[in-house]
Amino acid sequence: MGLFAYLRLVRAGYVLAREGAFSLTEGQGIKGPAATAIWFARLIERPSVRKTGRVERLSAALQKLGPTYVKLGQLLATRADIVGPVVAKDLANLQDKMPPFDQTLVPAILEEALGEKATTLTEVSGPVAAASIAQVHSAQLVDSNGTPQKVAIKLLRPDVEVRFKKDLASLKAAAGFFELIAPKAKRLKPKDIVETLERSAILEMDLRMEAAAISELYDNTKDDEGFEIPTIHWPQTGRNVMVTSWMDGIPIRDHEAIDKAGLDRKKIAKELMQHFLRHAIRDGYFHADMHPGNLFVDPKTGHVRAVDFGIMGRIGKPEQKFLAEILYGFIRRDYRHISQLHFDIGYVPKHQSVDDFAQSLRAIGEPLVGRTANEISMAKVLAQLLDNTALFEMEARTELVMLQKNMVLVEGVARTLDPELNIWEVSEPIVSKWVKRNVGPIGIAEEARDTGVALYSAAKKVPLLVQRYEAMLDQAEKDRANPPFFMRTWFTVLVVGLMIAVGAAAIKTLV
């Protein structure tokens, strides 16, 4: 990494200290040199920030540092094993809000990105939402018949890609330095965290990818009653511009407006949780940024409406099965089954004890049985999971990062709507249906079909492999019978050299 990457890292540390972000370390039990370093860092803390809350201090610091650090903060919200359960909870409350960029730049951005299609967009408003990577405007889209319809225009911030590349270089340097000075930290995979952030940012900074995500999610959920997302206007969509249908609704955090509309908040909370589980377990593809700012409620039907699909989560079939059976195991209180799943999928090393791990899971699960969400301390649950991570040498699973993050977000939103929500009762219908279908006769038949297809595909390649093997044997025979010129040359040189050496030795003996 270049010198400038480390200088930007030093600047980031200064801003974090100045804005009071290190206040998050209070009560975390940090000792030794790290505690001394934090004490010195807090000496330059601005006195005014001490009047604000911890989350406000962190949010201000990350926003000053820019979009990359805001995204990093949101990602670390899923890594209680690194930052601790209390800090993870604070980070989970971060909102991605930034001041909008200059409105006068919008017409030129649209014209450059869309060409003649830019003329179909009229009455472009000022920014209605501004985040670290992009901002949103409303407008009227005039179709070929001259009929206008309200749409949302999402625009990338100018020069955001350049800023991200510079910041990521600094974060990579920090991750490498962290692993160098603390070899045990490699288990936490700090480099993988930065790589996850990089992949996420690359996808977010091409709005065509977000448009494709909306299209895929729409295909998956179009028959799911109670969950609605916008549709894409492809002719008006490019790398840095995306146009979708407009989504009206009551912000899901506006409980008073929801009550005035005569809607059932308990039902909305239940359905929100079930929609997320359905998308993750059934489809393996889900909206991974379901914070309150991205969720609305239809004032007439009570249906959940989601926006902003820059961050999506995807898990494979093994992880879908793992998630479903883990939840099903907690619902049935079958802790040994959950433990065995962790070993089967490779999350816990084989030399650990299945029974001991099951016992640790029981210590987490039993206090949750029959209790409502407001009685469950998520901080304690995360702390116990953190202990398990260290005790049983579990490595961080980067493929589950988005899932973990969104589960925290969705549960938090659902709990605000219904403080008495019982997560297990809400999850049971979705999880049981999936498990019974996929572990039952239908699932076995489908797995056998998939295995058969894979075997057939492999069998089709056998003749080609045999042909290649025979060709290799033929070539080897030819090489032995007629070695390449350079090999014959070196052999000749070797033989002649030996003959000369023997001759010289014989002459010397005679003399």
C-alpha cells in the first residue's frame, strides 16, 4: 500500500477521536496498551460532542469521513465478535444520511447518462433522500402516448467511485496491519470484511445492478401478498441513473399515522418478519438493508412496501437449509441437532465436541422459550454467541454477513411495531413449511433429481476425458520414442563430455 493510504488512515483516526467515536469503548472491559491508546485519543475529543449520545457521535464521525466509512460501520453492526455486542447494537442504529449534492448538476447528469431519453423526465424535484452513495428525486415520466406518471430517479454522487477507491486502499492497509500485530485476529478475517465491503460498493455504484436486483426480487415475490416493491423503467436506467415507479406510503416508523389509518401494527410486524424469512429461506435472495427509512406501509391495505435495493443478500442452498433447520431446531428446542448442523456444514472444527456445543446453544435458547421480544436482551444473546465463537473456534462466515445484519434490522423494526412480538411463534409457520417440504418426500425427490442431473452432466464429460487421457498417453509414447531436439542435443553434449573426460583421464594415466 502507498504512503497516502496510511496518511488517510491516520486522518480517519483523528476524525474518529475528535468526534468522540471512541466513547463506544466505554464499559467494554478494554485493558492494557489498547486502553491507554484510547485514553490518549480521547484527549482531543471536542467538548461539545460529550453532550450527544454515543450513536450520534459515531454517526457524525463516519459521515465526516465519507461514504466508505458509513458502509463499514453498517457492516460491522453484524460483527459482534469483533466490536462487541453493545457497539454492534449502536452500529445497527446507524442511518445512511448525507447532505445532498448540488441540484444544478442533475440536468447534466441525466443528459450524459440517458441522452435523448432524458427529455422524457420532467418536473424533477429537489432531493427527497440523500445517502452516502446516491440520492433520490421525484419526477414525471412522459410515455410515448404523452401520459405522465410519477417516478423516482436515483442518481450516483459525482466522483463517489474515486473516493471509495482511496478509502478502500486505506482500509486494506489497516486490515493487513491488524493481522500483523495481532495474529490471533486472523480468525476474525478483517481482510474479508474489507473485501465484502468492496464487493458491496462495486455493486452499489452501478445502478444497473440495483435495477437487476429489483427485477429478480420482483419475480420472486410477485405472488406474495402483502409485500410490494417498485418496477424498473429500463429505457431511463444507466450506470449512474435509475428510474423506478414511485412508492407512496406511511413511513413504517410513523406509528401514529399507522394507527390513524386504522391499520393493525401487530399484523404488520408479524408479516414483515415472515416476508424476510420467506425471501431468505425460500429464495436465498433478500433485501439486506431493511432499516425503517427503507420501509413504508400502504395506508389502504397495510401491505409492506420496500425501497432502496442497493444492498442485497444472497445465500446458497446449504446456507438456506442451515438457516431453516437452525430456526426449526430452536423452535423445537433440539439443541443437539443444531449443534450437529454446525459441524456438518463446517462452521465448527471437527475436533470440538458436538455435545458441548449443544450445551452452549441450550444456554442461549432456553431463556428465550415462551418469552416476548421485549423480555429478550439481544445484547446478552449476542454476548453469549460471541463467547461461543471464541470458545469453539468458529470462524466468521462472510457469506452470512448480510443475513445477520438484516435479521437485526428487521427484528428491530418489528419490535417497535409490536413490543410483544414472539419471534419464534412468528417464524414457525414459514420455517416448518420449508423444512417439511424440503426434508420430506418432495424435497428428497428434488434432491435426487438434482443429483441425477449432476451425475448425468458428469457422465457426458467422461468420453471427452478418456479421449484427452488417451491423447496424453500417445504424446508421451511419441516423446519417449522421439525426444524433442533440445533434449537430444543436451544428451549428445553430455555423452561427448563424458567421453572427453574419460579420454583425458586415460591420457593422464599413461603419461
